[in-house]
Amino acid sequence: MEKEKVTSTSSGYICVLVFFALLALGISRLVFFEQTALGIVLSMFCFACAIFTVLGLMVVNPNESMLLVLFGEYKGTIKKNGFFWVNPFYVKKKISLRARNLNREPIKVNDKLGNPIMIGCVLVWRVRDTFKAAFEVDDFAHFVDIQSESATRKLAGHYAYDNFDDEQKEITLRAGGEEVHLALEHELSERLKMAGIEVLEARISYLAYASEIAGAMLRRQQATAVVAARTKIVEGAVSMVELALNALSKKQIIDLDEDKKASMVSNLMVVLCSDKDTTPVVNTGTLHQ
């Protein structure tokens, strides 16, 4: 299989001088010499050579390339910017080497758990191999667009949207962060390598549940957050009650029997775990009333 060949060619400025020289020679044959048949033929020949010369002139701008094909045979690619002259019979195809952005609209897919989600990605890419971009695929820009959608669908199928189990450490699309982005970049690089495309960066730009389950999933997320918060509150309250009982016992401030300890623990747990401010009740009698 052929590969990209970076080629060099003649300077265009020299060929411009040749063009004017041929043009002047042709005109001089008609003006200063007798207009014989031979003179006219030589003049026409000079004019034809001048036209042939000017047809081969081309400009290659920075971060652009010019792919050259002669009668179906790939001859090379010019990547150096400047003013050049090539064989006018070459078919010239300009391919930009600049970085390009592709911002895909969100598409509906199913995540690892089968939940319908909306996901979109943004891709930064550029052409690395002009031969593959021109001849291995029909339209490399359209190829990038289609393969980016395919890679996004595959990525969504490998990860769950979110993780509702706090004890589970599985990577998710929402919380995976850099690891999910690297997985997307790797998948796109493998798919676009055959077209000579280099993936500079790939990111998830949009992520949400599909509209038909968005409300239910939002309530589930809220319930999970409430349960997690309550769990932390209870853990903290138990630690504080234990600390209070140990401190009272250690400093021998008061001796509590099991019933009084149970009553104290109950009151402290209510105070510490309540989601509203508690109303204190003042006992004006003795401890045993």
C-alpha cells in the first residue's frame, strides 16, 4: 500500500521569468522579424510554451498541502508553503492541515444499563496523512462526522450514565471525567487512523437523560442524595452520643443507669438527626421525677 510522499518542486518565481521571456520572444518574432510562415510558427510555439508555463504555477498557503496526481498515479504531496511550479498535467488537490472542530448535536442512545440518554461530543482533529485522506476514504470530512457518532454510541454503551450505589466504584459517564474522555479519544483514533486523521482532543459536550425518563431519574437522584446525607448524619450523631457518654462516665459528673442512658441517647439522637430545630423542655423537678 502506498504512503504519503512529501515532494519538492521548482520555484514559481523562476518560472514567471521564463514566462515573460517566452512571451517577449514570441512578440519579437512577430514585430521585428519578417512574418514568414516559419516565424509565425515559432511565435505560436513561444506563446504556447508561455501558456504551458503559467498553467503550472500554484500557491501553497501555511498549514495547507497540495496533493499531485499524474494520469491516475500519485506523485507526492507538497507541504512546504510558498510559490511553486509543477507539471501542468498534474491534477492538484488542496488539503488543509489546520486543526478543525466538530461539534456533534446530541443523539439519543442507551447507556450500559439500557437507560435512554442524550449525549453529544466535541472533536478537534486534523489531517496527518494526505494520501490516506484523499484515497483511502471517499470524503474524509464526512467520514470523521459519521465515525464520531459511531464512537459516541459505543462509548455510551460501555458506561452507565450515573452510579446510584455509593459503595460501587464503577466509572460512569457523568463522573468518569478524564478517563471517559481518554476512552473516547482512543476509540476515535482507532477509527480515523485509516483515513490519516489525527485526533487532538475529544470531549463529551452534552450529557442528560432522555426526556421520557428525566423526571423519574431526577427524583431518584434526589432520593439517593437524601439517603446518603441521612446516613452521614446518623453516623455523626452516633459518634457524638458515644463521645458524650464516655466523657460523662470518665469525668464522673453523673451516674446514669441503663434507663437514663437510653433516655439520654434517645433525646440526643432526636436533636442531632432532626431536620428541624428542636424545642427544648425544661425539667424543674429532680432528675428522678
